[in-house]
Amino acid sequence: MDSKLKILVINSLSERQIAMIESVDPCIEVSTCEWGEISHHIAGADVLVPWGWMDISPYFASASRLRWIQTLSAGVEKIIFPALINSDVLLTSARGIHGIPVSEHVLAMLLSFTRGLHLNLRSQVYKKWQRFPSDEAHEKTVGIIGLGSVGRIIAKKCKALNMRVIAVKQHMSEELFVDLLLGPEELDHLLSSSDYVVLSVPLTPATYHLINAERLQKMKQDAFLINISRGQVIDEKALMDALRAGQIAGAGLDVFDTEPLPADHPLWNFDNVIITPHCAALSPYYLDRAVALIADNVARYLRGREMLNVINKQKGY
């Protein structure tokens, strides 16, 4: 009988990163493969480490040894499917490792809008010397929808800019960097009170098109919407209608309904929209942080301790 705990990572890792996981216990054996090779390796895996966008459902039936899936990403919506939900396979995510780059990305968007950098960059392309209206983040209100590990770091950094922070959270708690914490039923109050609205929620049936035409109308006309969660949290058509009508001042979007964003998509043509290619979490330190989390969770798994970031497969988060 094979006594090894075989961990299959669907991504390349350095020898140093593999050694970091294997150093947890002599029984661990780590192997890696690319997404296109998964069918050749999954049958021998006890633990699978894919990205959240990978649809493993076609290979699940052949993964007879599989006990646990640990994603490399925070999002798990593409990983969850009926057979997995009804199985005993544990699902955990990499939630918590994205806070530094994502919060910096949010601040970059927020300050770009405040100082008019998004407009100045367009002028630079045409070598046009033109001044645009600018503002200050100082004492403005940022509303954060979703106060998980990423939302908390965004809140902390916004407070460092002397901003007022309000947030919507599923369950009430003491929050050091939040001036006003609201329940989900008070979302409209956040929208009507904020100069910047930041979406930091997982994609679930409850958050699909959370920001729709009705909710966009609740926002201030001079407010900006920033989305670093998932594209489907916003009704894109309603957003474009709101931008055309001047209902909001602009939007910073890192995620979209369709990715890559098609070249003929109307969103490319809005001067008051900042588009980034789903890169808010990218960092040269990403995999090292993910591997450290995996090693910690492997140690917890082997020792029967409480696991980090366990996903409720029924709820999707």
C-alpha cells in the first residue's frame, strides 16, 4: 500500500517551492503538471491544487484517491459542481494571500480617478498638454462591499489616506479600520453615501448582478465604482447605461463578464473607465505566498487540526 500523500499541483513550481511543501512531513510527495496534462495525473492524486478557473468536473470520476482540493486562488466558483458538492472531498481556497497587491490596485484606481491620471494618460498618447479637474481622497468616503481578508486591507490603506470607510459585511464584528459597518440589508445606504464604491465579494448566486440598474441609481453622480471581485457581480449592460447617462462618474474594472474582454466591447470606448486585464492579484510573490499557505494547510490536514479557508460547497464561499 502506498503510504505517500500525493499532492498534484496544476501549475509549475520551483524546486524550492516543492521542497517547502514536502518539508512538512516525510510522507508528502509533490508533483506538478500543466492544465492540459491533468487527465494523465489526476487518478494518482490524494490532494489536488488547481486554479479556481479550472473546470475539473470531467476528470473527477477518475480521481478515486482524491480527498482534498486546495485552490491556488481565492475564487472557487468554477471548481464547484454537483458531484463535488455531494462528495466527501474537502475544498479549501487561497483566500488571504491577495490583500497586498489587490489593495494597492484599488488605491491605484482610486487615486487615478481622483487626480485625473486616467485622462492625462490618454492625452499623453496624443502629446496633448491639457489640464483636467482633480480632487483629493482626503476625507472622502469609500464604501467597501465585502469585508473579508482583502476588504479589510483595502479599509486599512484607505484610512491611511484619512478617508472615511464604511462597509457591508454579512455578519457584524469589531473592525478597527471601519467607521461604519452595515449589514447586507443596508447596502443602499452605502451606495448613496460613498464617493468610491469597491466590490470585494465572492461570486455566488446571492451576489450575481448585485450591482444592477436599480442600485447604480442609488450611487452619487460624482461617485466611482471599482470592481476587483468578479465581473458577474455587476450587470455590465446596466453599468454602461449608467455611464452613458452620467449616473456615476466612472468605473475601474479588473474583471468582466467575458475574459479576455473582446476587442469590440463598448467598455473600451469610455474615457471614464479604467480597464485592467484581471491582474489585480498579480505579484512576483504570489506563488510563494500560496505555497506557504498550502504547506500550512497540509500540516493541519496531517495533524487533524482546523484547516484554513474551508469552503462551504453548498454556499460557494
